[in-house]
Amino acid sequence: MPLVSLEDVSFSYPSGHRAVDSVSFAVDAGESVAIIGQNGAGKTTTVKMINGLLRPTSGTVLIDGADTAAQTAAQTSRRVGYVFQNPDDQIFNPTVAKEVGYGLRRLSLPAAEREERVTRACEAAGLGAAMGANPYDLPLSIRKFVAIASVLAADPDVVILDEPTAGQDLAGLLRLTALIDGLQQRGKAVITISHDMEFVAQNFDRVIVMADRAVVRDARADEIFYDTGAMERASLRPPALAQAGALVGPEVGLDIDRLNAELAARSLTPTTR
Amino acid sequence: MDAVTIENLTYTYPQAPAPALRDIDLTIGAGELVSVVGANGSGKSSLCQAIRGFIPHFYGGELAGRVVVDGTDVAAQEIGDLAGTVGFVFQNPFTQMSGVARTVFGEIAFGLENLGVAPLEIHERVERVLEDAGLQELRDRDPMQLSGGQQQRVALASVLVMDQPVLVLDEPTSQLDPASTDGVFDLVLAARARGRTVVLVEHKMEHVAEFSDRVVVMDGGSIALNGTPAEVFSDPRCEALGTRLPESMYLRRALEPSGLRLSPTPLRLEDLLQEISSGTGGSHPTTAPEVH
Amino acid sequence: MTTPDIPADGVRVDAPANPILRLNPITVLTVLLAACAISLFFGWQVTLCLIAAYLLTALAAGRLGRYLSLWLRSVVLLSVVIFALQALLYPGETVLREVLFLDITAEGVDKGLRIATMVMSIGSALILGSVLIDIRRMTRALEQRGTSPTASYIVLSTLTMIPQLKAHMATIMDAQRARGIETDASPLVRAKAFLPTLSPLILNSIVGVEERALTLEARGFSSKGATTSLVRIPDTGIDRTLRALTYAAIVIALAVRIWLWMQ
């Protein structure tokens, strides 16, 4: 049974404005999926239905078999963690440790276990040294990781990251990659909304392209990046590797070795090595 | 006269344990576009704020050394009077909407009203900026109701209209998608084409590599590298300092086993793709024929 | 592309068509404050006349509907309640009527009338002010008279911020629900969600304040020297005459009051 299942899901706001039109897809445990597309394509609305903040106007969203419409958002959030784009919309505790532990209060865990989870989450997010700091004394890009840690500590089965790379430097990007790896290894499903194709190519096996409120294509990353039609509808350029691969052919995918082999074969000035 | 001259600048925020800027020496020529890159916390924002005079006038703290912008000693000027010399654009589009203007037109005019520019001239300059920035359709919209990308363009226009000789942008595209990012860069490049000096803090290395005259890499509050994009990005220390390279360079490295003869430090992905194409007898579809 | 007509000197005169709405907000403020003061000098008869005048003014300004809706639900309701409470509960000796177990006393009626009149005087003027005066026009008019631009900024940006805060609050509530904090259901639950919802809003606002202050600096807000404006609120002969008449009215009313008091 898939961990996340959207069956013919649509969403319209009370004003009548339709934001998502008949979207269906499923995500299994351990999968990594990136949802890409222009602003207004329906990505955020779709993802908010996955974590229960919004209830579909029609269709069903099942989290591990449970219908989100039958629960409150807070209940769904136990299984689905969502890191918002702006960490400042969540953070208010005086120290990083307290902030990270805040979501754990309702889980009624023994204090020792709670502390352990908080420490582990902080370390995974690179905050080991900053646990006693006031989040607002830290730069915004680090506060992003405080929000991520607070989701990690609650140990949900699905983690959603909304534009995680905004404003991150190299160290931040590496840390994100390590985090996503770790989550996948532990059998979590990771879903992201991103317009950074290099980040997506590096960390996500599957890409769902959304445009005009619907899913345009749902396939492996190395196929999507060669689908010029889909990429155009998303108003995005493929990652560099795929752009180079396009000079050869879609069979290259995101395989650098394959690309090098093909290029060597076609080289006009083969060098002997 | 150089646009910006910084000599021996060392600065510590109030109650901070260590200086945010150490012994900075930097000269920026008029009309240059200088990108400031480096790990978060390395002092990029502080450098920007020192050029604009927010350091020390807004933040207080201890400052040693000199910052001279357009012939003016920043420390000697009032913070308000520097507004006509240095334009500043921040990362957050929303907090740059003043909240006092009902329309985009009014928002853009706000800065000129504050500077006491004559109303007829204000109209003229705002109309020009609306045209140049492609914001005509938004002129009567409420700034608070715009998207982040639109707000950032309005914020930039509201600063550009003030016609300062130096423009400082602190991560202007961090919160924006690729289309809005391009929009912002178009405006910045147009300003540079009109003779403005631009200091830009950016994480998007592809844009940095393509458009900068010079790149300054910061580390721990000091300037670690300072040179042309080609010089800086091919310097092995650059990566060691926690700075990403443009994607074209990572790809170039990864293509070594192919045996193709490629330039060692391609700054633009387009150029690299063109070389791959020529090297394999294919034609790169998106590159226009080049005339040499 | 059409360029809208620009006035000769580049400054748009903000003058609505309706003559009452066209008045300089300072004039309206002056007249209403004076009316308030004058009605407090005298009894309910003067207040009643003034209220009739307010209603006529609201009608002339095309704002009668708005005025009545606000006025009846607040000031009038409050006055009636105060009057009733005083009449029924004030300990007096001259009982006029008995209602259930309470006595309506003449002293109570008198007291009630006096307090209710005061509430009506001030409240009715206040409400008229709120439907006649546009805050944006008023801050501009005050700035033209020399109040600090910072004060104008605070008023105007607060106005703009309030809907933004509401929207932001909704986002914050979403973010907190997404980490398991219940915000729906019972009032107790909602009370517990209060802190995690309000605190980020306040903290964000504080962080936002610094960023906004810097933005203002970037737009030359604190630069020395005169500022210009693209909009002017006119201060006409009618305005000045009205204000002069108002000052005269205050003086006369004061004189009459003192004379009456000496009788």
C-alpha cells in the first residue's frame, strides 16, 4: 500500500477559484518525489492536501490508508511533516532545542526520549552546536534548518520540503542532501516543491510536473528532464547534465558515465589516453 | 574616481563576540558589477551594509577604517543623506513594500517624495522606470497584493528611480523563482548599462559567473579572493571556502573522461554546450550562429 | 499605452465631488471637537439639536446609511442601556414607578439622562468623524500643516498592516497545525493554540520592523530637507471660514454657559 495516495483530487477555494484539477498519484515509503512547475500551477495546494491543511473538494487523499478528510490537520501531521518555506511563520521558542521539541509535547514521550529525539534531529540538521541559541539570533538560512529539525524530531513517515534551497549556501545544500539521504534510508517518503533543478536532479528519483492546476507528467527524473514539452510548461530549464545529455539523446538520462562514453565515441578529435 | 573605496575596515556589531568584518580593503570602479559571494555568515551582508552606511549609523557597534562611496566618507554622512548616493535592495520582497502607497505608482514615487524632488519630475521619472522595468500593467495595483517576484521588481524599481550612482543588492533573488530572477537581473544589468555601479550578493553562481566584472569571495569576515569570475572560480581555494561554483564548471569537471577538448573554466553553460556540440560534430540547437 | 493626465504642477488635488467630503479633514475635526465640547456645556436639548445636525450632515455627505448603522448599534444602544441601568438601579428617594422588584427614581432618571447625554454627545460626533474623514486624507492634511512624516507613516502603514496581519495569522496557524498544534475544535484547544499562533506573529512583526526601518532608510525617509508630495489636500476659503465660525461658536457658547451659571 502506498504511503501517500491522491485519487482524482480537486480543490476549489470557497470563492470558486479552482486551484487543483483531478490530480492522481501515489508515493511509496522510501521514495523521493519533486513537484515542479510555475507559480500558480497548484503545487502548494496539492501538497497542503497531503498534509491535511486543506481537504480536497473532490477525490480522496489517503495517508497510509487513512482518509485525511476524516481527521484534523494536526492528526494528519503526525504522519506527514511539512517544512514551510518561511521558517519564521513557525518559530517562536527562545532556544533552538525548545523549538525543535515543541511539536513533541503532544506525543507524551518520556523526557529522556524526547531529549534524545531533539538532539538527534538537531545534529542531523547541523544544529548540534546551536541548540541553546535563540533562533532569531541565527541567520535565516540556519533558521530554515531549525524548522526542518522540528519536523524531523516528530519522526513523520512523509516529509514535505517547500523550496528548501532558497538562500542556502554550499554547506546548506550539502546538509540538505545528507538529510534527504538519511530520510530515504530510514524508509521515509520525501516530497519537495522546488525550482532548483540541480537540487532535484541530485536528490530526487521522480518528478511530477504540474501546470495549469493539473499533472502534466509524472515520471522518473531522468526522463522528465528530457521532455522539452513538460519542462517548457513548467517554465524551467533542465539541470546542466541533462542539457548536455540532450546533445546526445535521452538514453543518457542522468548517467554521467554514459554521457562521457557517448561523447568519447562521437568525438571529432579523439585523444589517446 | 572609484565608486567605492574601503580601507582597513574592521567592524563589530554591538555586543558581538567577534568582528563581522576584518581588515577589508576593496576598491570598486565606477560602472563595475561586483558580486560578493561566500558561505552564509562570512560577512557579505555586513559588507553591503557598510557601503550603504547602515553600519555604523543604524546598527551602532565599533567601526575602524574608512568607507568612501562616490567621494563621500560614509561615516561622516547622515544615514538619510546617503539614500541619494547608494541604493539598497533587500532579500525580502514583502518588507520592502512601504505600506503607505495605495498603488505601485505611489510606491515607486515614495522615495522621490522623501528626497524632495519636484512633483513634475517625479511623474517623469516614475513613468520612465515603469516603462523600463515592464511594470506598466501593475501601475495601479496595490503593492501588498502582488506576488513575491512582482514585489521584488517593484522594490528594485523604487530604488532605481532614485538614480543613485551605486546600487547594492543583498540576495535580491533568494526567494524568487527562475523567471522572476531573470526579471530582476534584467533590471540590474540595464542599470549597469546606464553607468551604475552594482554590488551584488548572490548564491546563484551561474548569474554571478555570467554577469560580474569581478567576484569577491568572503570568508570569516575577510576578503579571501578578489578577481574576475574566471580567476576566482578556477582558483582551487574557492571551493575550499565553501563557495559553490557555476554548474558549467562542475559539468566540465565531470566531462573530463570524455576526452573532448573543452575550455578549462567555462563560465556559461551555453558556451560549454556549444563546445561539446562542436567537438562532436553536432549543432547545439539553442545557440545562435556566432559571428567571429 | 495611455499616460493619465497630469496636472500642470504635477500635484493632484484630492478633492472629492461632495462639498462636505471635500472639506479639509482638519476642518471637520475642528468642528466636531467643538460641537462635542459645546454639547457638554449644556443639557440634552442642545445635544439633541446637534445630533439632528449630524444626521443631516451625514445625509448631505451621502453617508447616512453608514452613519446610522454604526451609530445605532454602538452609541445609541450604549446610551439606552446606561439610561435604563441608572434609572432602575440608582438609589433615589422619589419613586416614579415600580418595575418588578426595582424602582425607577426621579434621581435615577435624572442621572441616567445626564450620562446618556454625555455618551451621545461624544459618541455621535466620533462616529460622524469616522464616516466623514478618510484617514489617508487626514494624515496628508496634517503633514501639510507640519506634523512629522514619521507620524503619518505610522498611521498609514498600520492601516495597511492590519489586513496583512490577518492574512499572516492564517499562514501561521497553518504552519502550527502542520506541526501538530490543534487550532480547531473547542475553545480550550484554541486557547492553547493562542501562544504558538500569536508569538510568531509578534516576533515576525518585530523582525519585520527592523527590515521595514531599513527599507524606509533606503527610500530616503530620514533624509534632511523638505519633502514633496504628489497629492495635495486643499484648504479653501470655506474651510477657513468654517473654522473661524467654529472658534466663535465656542467662545459664544462658553460665554452663554458662564452667564447661565451666574444666574
